[in-house]
Amino acid sequence: MANKQKKNPIVLFIHKTGSPEYFYKLSGRFLPWLIAITTILTAWGLYQALYVVPPDYQQSESYRILFIHVPSAWMSMFIYAAMAVMAFIALVWRIKVAEICAMASAPIGAAFTFITLCTGALWGKPMWGAYWVWDARMTSELVLLFIYLGIIALYRSIDDRRAAARVASIMALVGLVNLPIIHYSVEWWTTLHQGQTIRLTGPSSIDASMLPPLIIMAVATKTYFIAAMLANARNMLIEQDRNKSWVRRLIGDAP
Amino acid sequence: MTCALIEAIQIEHERNGLPIYQAVSFRIEAGQALLIEGGNGVGKTTLLRQLAGILPTRSGRVLFDGSELDEQLANARSQLLYLGHRLGITDDLSCQENARLWQKLWGRQANQDIVRSLQSVGLMGYEQSRAADLSAGQRKRLALSRLLLCPARLWLLDEPYSNLDADGLALVNRMLASYLERGGAAILTSHGTFDPGLRGVQRLVMRAA
Amino acid sequence: MRAGSAQVLMAMIWRDLRLAMRRRGQLAHPLLFLTLITVLFPLALGPDPKQLGAIAVGIIWVGALVAVTMTLSDLYRSDRDDGWLEQLMVSGHPMVLVAIGRSFSHWLTTGLPLLLLTPLFASFLNMPEQLLSTLLLSLLLGTPTLSLIGNIVAALTVGIGRSGFLVGLLVLPLYVPVLLFAAGAVNAQAGGLSPDAHLLMLAAIATLAATLTPWATAAALRTSLSSN
């Protein structure tokens, strides 16, 4: 196998973690810890957000939904970026684990996007008198949800799981190039039509006391993402490899 | 030992984790042909698609002219002709237009013109007919004419005998014999329920994995 | 031994256009669709010319997006079914040529006819006449992008039967910037502003799309064909 020797260390590392069996065992060791950390951080963050932080002098109690809304909005974009990176690795090095991780991320990203839209609407009702206003961020978020749903639907429409993951990965990268353009065009559109953009959050509205729960929730949502993505990916992996020897060994079906 | 034109070493293929075939090996030199036989669903078409580089080789190696197929796909492909289960005929073009298009893309075999090639596959008088109006056997013959029209070192033929009458079987055998004599190489599949009467070829029998 | 890139590209465009001429009926589908849309809106909203004129641009552009989208699920379908795409893939010629050729011929047979019939649609909807030139310019700069992006999605879904709805779900979000800048250009002019900034953005997006999308389409075609 002379041609396989001239691989650089990064590629070798990716190939090692890319072995399904190694990935399954490693992620199995991390998973309980990630779930524990997520549970503790979420409980702590929500306690801070709902009881410790004083009510806003202008928006009273309703602003507290921001502690869900803002971390979710961050995650909706963070997960897209993470998915695109894994999609890129999957396409360039043809690594099955990366394909699966990218596809395992999409539903979680879509869920966070959906939560962002719902919490935004709930917050918008008392603040602006309507569940939906054509705010630039909310509009971009809505388009992002459609892109997530498109990727998920595309992945599910193709029978061959590996080809499906690769096709959906290309779509994820196409979306990645488009998202900044979409965001920019929507921003321009709202400034032209409304003169002044309605913002859910701006730098000025963040009080120092609001920061700790926000940061805790931001970390909690990230560990949640990693835990949920790994759990999802592990299921997808053993299902796809159910006839492989390593899975058979795992379930005690073969020596 | 001379370098084989195309060589497969322990290749396998799987779909959704289920193996389609495993540990397939063979080597073909110029002037040789390989007949792959096996029943429905044993992966003959898949194997041929893998050799054409349409499907990636994830396990085992395919060598073309002594080096990895996947690393010189464009080069290898420019030297082979592939006749798939889907024939690559454009229905709304005439036979002649189809042939002209193939020659534009695959190059022109020296001293072979379109009318003569269509004649030798038995499509004389159909030059201006829409491909959609041909019968299944005639469509197969039209697709076979691509082998005469365009130059190549290797033919990959998926079920070249299907849909053909006795005269058609003889035509394929004649074309293969003269191609091999000129130094070409061919890999073809057959579901093996009849003897195509092809002589002097290697055989590979595939069974369900 | 085999033909050069330019020759291959010409051969493929020749084939697309010849097929378009032989399947003339299909050529008319998006046009008929958009005509129907421009007839249905006045029926739903009432014939008040002022009200119609105010939303004419939106109707025409949204109609054009949907009309183009409806052509996409068949863009590579017959070529896949008859084995032509497979032949191109094993021909050794770069798939990016296929993507460029098909994007161009798709625009010639979809975007351009829509553009040419737009004066008719605009008059159905009582659009103010001084906006027509800007609308046509926005279509000229916008519809090539629709074809280019549409080719990626068509290539991604080529292996999927009954992909109509999926194609819409995938492609329409990607069309959002084109819609915003194109309709924005005409609306800016209607509001007494210069449409130039919007039109320049459309041109920039078209340039970007022309450079990037053929590679994505080629990768999508290769991947779609390699499923078994």
C-alpha cells in the first residue's frame, strides 16, 4: 500500500478518530459526562435567569425569555457552522463518521432555530404587539430554518445512506456560502423599509447582571449540542454498520 | 510480467452496510476479455460501475495501466468506453445525430463513418429515425455502434447481449473478436442463462455475497 | 485523442437547444404558468389598477421564481434516466462543463423567454410604465443566478423520484437575496430613489454565482450518480 503512506499527520488523526469503532467507544465514554454537565449548567443557568437576575425596569419579567432566545439564536448559527465543517471533512476525506456527525447535527440545529423563532414570537407579542414582525434577524432565522429542513429532507430522500450524506453535505456547504448573502440582503431590505431596525437585543440593552446566566446558558446549550449530536451519531452509526463485525462484537453476536 | 491494462485486487462493495460482493480479483491485458457471469442481484452492474469509476472503490484496489484508478480517473476514462444498463441514447435525436454527438465527445475512430457504422450494426435506413421510435433490440444496436465510432483501449459492456436476436449475438461476438485482435480489451457481463458463444475469454462467476 | 473543452461545451449546448426545440411544449410551461399567475391575482384582488400596479413587481418576481423552480426537477431527469449523464461522467470530460452548458441553456430556455414576455405581464397588472425598464434590467441580472443556483439543486435531487416539493424547499430559500435586490431595485425607483445600488448587488451576486455554482453542480452530479 505504497500510496497510503504519504498522508500528513492531520489526515492521519482524522482517519483514526474517523474509524467507526474508535469513535463509538470514545464518544460512549464522554457522553455521560456531557449529559451531567449539561443538566447542571442548564439548571443553574435557568435558576439565575428566572430568580436571581432583577426584573428589567422597562420590560419587567417578560424579558427573561431572552435567556432562552439568545443562546438558541447563537446555537442555530454555531451548529450550522459546525455542520458545514464536518460536511467539508466528509466530502474531502470521505470519512463516514464525519458524514454521520454532520447529518446528526442538522435536526439539532433546526430545533434551536425553531426555538429561537418561537421564543422571539412570544417575546415580540408583549413588546411589539404582534407575534411576528419582519425584523431582519427573525427573517434570516426563518430562512435558516428552511435551509436546515431542506438538508434534513434531502438526506432522508436518498436510499443509499452514504450517498445521501454526501449529497446533503454539498447542500450544507452551498447554504454556508449563501447564508451571509441572505443575512446581508435581508438586513438591507429591513433598513430600507422600516428606517429603523427592530432589534431584540442590542449592546445597550445588556445589563451587567444579565451576563452570568446568559454565559451559563450559552455554555449549557453547547454541551447539550455535543451530547445530543454524539448520541444521535452513535445511533445512526450502529444502524448503518449493523452488519459489520465491530457492531456484531458489540452486541455479542459474533466472537 | 507485463503491466495489466486493468487489474482488480480484492475489491468489494457494500450498500447501507450490506456487502454486495467481496474479494473480487482479476487482471486483463490488451487483447484479452473477461466475461462476468452471475444471476440477478449479484452485483455485476455495480462491479462494472465501480470499474468505470462511477462508484468509489472503498476497499481493495483497481489499477489502470499499473496505477490507482481513482488517482487518474480522467485519464483512464478518456481511454475507455462504457455501455451501461442505461444506454446513453438521446430519445429525441435521430440515430445519426446521436452518433455525431458521440463522436464529438469521444473522438472519431479512424476510417469509420457514421453511415457505415450504423450499417454494420444493422441499422441501415434508420439514420434519420428518432431513437425513441426504435425497438429495444435496435436501440441496443445503436448503442453498440458507439463502440465502432469511437476509439478506446477498453470496453466495459453491461449485458451487451440482452434484447438482441441471434444475429445480434453474432454481431457482438464479431465486434469483440475483431476488437481483441486489434489489441483492445473488454470486460462484459452476462446473466449466464444462455451461452453467448464467445470463445477464448476469461470467465468470472459471481455469487451472492 | 478526445475533444477539447470548448468543443465539448458547444456540443452539449447544441444538444440541449435541439432537444428544447423538439420538446417545444415544455418550453411554454413556465410562460403559461406565469401568465396564469398574473391573471389570477387581479381576479383575487379586484381590478383596481392602482392596487395592482403597486404589487405588480412582487407578483411577477415571485411568479418567476416559482416558474423557474418548477422547471428544475426535470432539468437533469431525462439525462439520468437514459444514461446520458452516466456517459458524460465516464467520458473523462470535466463535469463542470456539463454544469456550465446546462446552466446556460436553462437560462436561454427559461429565464430569457420570461424576460421577453414580462412587458405583457406588466400590462396585465397595470404596472406604471416608467418602471418597466428597471424591472427588465432586474430580470436580466437576476434570472441567470436563478438558473445557476437552480442547477445545483437539480443536480442534488437528480436521483430522487417525485422531487418537486423537495426542490422548492431547497431552492427558494437560496433565491431570497435575488428576490430582495430585484424587487428592491424596482421599488426603489417607484419611491423616487436610484435603483443602481440594488442592480449592482444583483450583478455582483450573478458574477459570484457564475464562478462558484458550476463547481458545486459538478460535485452534486458526481455524488448523485455514485449512489447505488
